[in-house]
Amino acid sequence: MPGRRVLLGVLPALALLAACDPTALDEAERETVIGLSLSALPALPEDPSNRVADLPAAAAFGATLFFDTRLSADGRVACATCHQIDRQFQDDRPRGEGLGLTERRTMPLAGVAWSPFLFWDGRSDSLWAQALQPLEDPREHGFTRTALAHEIAARYGERYARIFGPLPALDHLPAAAGPRGSAAERAAWQAMAAADRAAVDRVFANAGKAIAAFERTLRHPETRFDRFAAALARGETPTGDAALDGLEREGLKLFIGKGACIDCHNGPRLTDEHFHNTGVPAVAGLPDDTGRAGAIGALETDPFNCLGPHSDAPAEACTALRFMVRQGAELVRAYKTPSLRGAASRPPYMHAGQYATLEAVIEHYATAPEPPAGRSELTGIVFTERGRKALIAFLKTLEP
């Protein structure tokens, strides 16, 4: 058994190396690090609720819609207004800003197709359902469903028809009507025949499905950390651009060890995709925000969720929605764990930009303040000054 003889020979060597070099990784740490690399990312999960999710023509159409400012009330706002292609598909602001100022930070989009729930509070269970909400939000696009349908018919009718089939008759419908618009727009929506509302909803949902098909193509770029982990996976000593210096390796060991960062920031996307209350302070002047606890009702009643009439999935395929945790004290002010890939260069941090620097974030986790509501999962960690610098040095290796 030559493989066994090699393994038995390597383990004592690793132990000896670790004893000489406190930044060296033991066998268990090495396996953990390999599991954080992009090479360990599983295949893109299917979205049974979106039959065009992986159709190239749908992705191309979705890209067009993503960058189209005409899909807004004043012709200035596109999805790309906040999800900027040269800024990791986010905007560097504490809170997203379209027609007005929102209450939470814009999240980056790379790798988002691996997320079972979207938004900081998870109030959508698919990329296409998520894409629809900003279109109608008066602080973001401020558009209406009939306005969107008319715009698609006027500019993209043939492309839409090739992907989804013919558009419904729209000429007799109001120019601007929808359930989230102004009082006049809501009244116009209610005055429409039920069949017309259903037809417009179908166009609206399909626009979201096309945008989602595009967003599924957005992947995390390789980083220096990934090259480091790939070298470890090959059994090689990382060199050159794949090597981490002593401070970066200290930070890595702290990240996966005493710092317990990996408890939530795990897997190849550096997120567990779950929701946690970590005692993040509220922002003065904003409405009360209960995080995940306040999103469950909206998610369950969303007509565009996986179990809704516009989903392409059979009910049994909607496992995330059917079996999610619906209540409990742990949901109060719990927010989604963001990916740390590229995070070092996109301050500010937390769900509403509460902290301007990584140093402030580390201080938050060190002190574990009492949360505004609910129960924080933090217990506090003692970081040395060098440890804080090491942790930040490691996080910078996760930059593209």
C-alpha cells in the first residue's frame, strides 16, 4: 500500500513543520482550506421554477433588460445602477439608491445563483422573484407592471416571443398600472379584468426569469487564495503568486480557528447562506427592521415564489420554501451571511453599511454588543493587534 506509506510519512512531517512554523497548516487545516477554494464549488444548482434559467437566449435577453434604464419611472435607473459591473455588481454605498434611498446595502451578484434565498432577509426564494421586487419599488425603479409589459412589447417583442411565446394583447391596457404604484396606478390595476392582470403578471414574471438567467452566468473570479488552495490540493508548496506571506497565513489560521469566522463564512463562497443575529446596531432614523423574522410572511404570500402560479416547478421541487424555518427567536434581526469574496475592497459593511472599515467589523465581533432586538449569536473574541492585522491581510487574499 504505497499511498498509505506516503500518508504516514507526511503526517509526522506536517506536525514537525507546524511545531517550527506557527503559520504552517496541519492536515485538518489544509483540508479545510482546500474546501474553501473555488475549485470545491459544486455544480450550478438547477432552478426548476425557471424553465429558461440556463437558456443562452434568455440570458442574453436578461442582460439587455439588466442594463436598460428605460425600465424605470424616470428612465434613469437600471439594475446596473446599483449592481455596477466594475464594482463587483454593487455600488459602494451604505444603502442602495435608485429613485430614492433604500434601507439596506446593495449586495454583490457574483455566485448569487447558489443562494436558496435572496435579499438580506431572504424574502425571495429565486433569482427571478428577487429581480421583480426592485422594478416595482418606488425607491428603486418605481416602474409598474403594465409599463414594463408595454416597454417589452415596443422594444423587445420578437426577442420575448422567441423565448417565451407571443405577448398577450396589451393595447387596451393602461400605460401605467400595478399593485405597488401610486394610488392612481393601483386603482387602474384593480380596475383591470382578472384575465388581463394575470397576462401582465406572466410577462412580468418572464422578465424576471430572463434577468435571472443572466445573473446565473455571474461567477466569482479566481483569487490568490484560490491559487494557494489549489497548490495545497495538488500536494505542492504554494509559490509565487500562489504563496501567502506569514501574516496572511496567520490570518488564515485565525479565520478557520480561534476567530471562528468559518462558522458562518464557510464553503467556497465563504457564506453558509443562512441568517444570523450578530448584534449589528440599528441605523438611526430608519424604520424598525426585524430581518429574517419580518420576511417570512412576505415570502410565503409572494405570488412569484416557487409555489406560486408563475413558477415552473412542481410543488415537490420547492424544498427550500416548503421546509424553511418559519418562526423562532433566532430569526429576529437575523440577516444573511454575505460572501467574503472581494469584501475587503467593498466597504462599508453590514446590511445597512453600519461599519466603514474592516477594523470596525473586527471590533464588533470582538466586543459582541447587545443587539437592538432578538438574541445575538456572538460571545466575543479576544484579538491581539497583530491578530487583527493578520485577519485583514488574509481577507485581502480573497480579492479578484
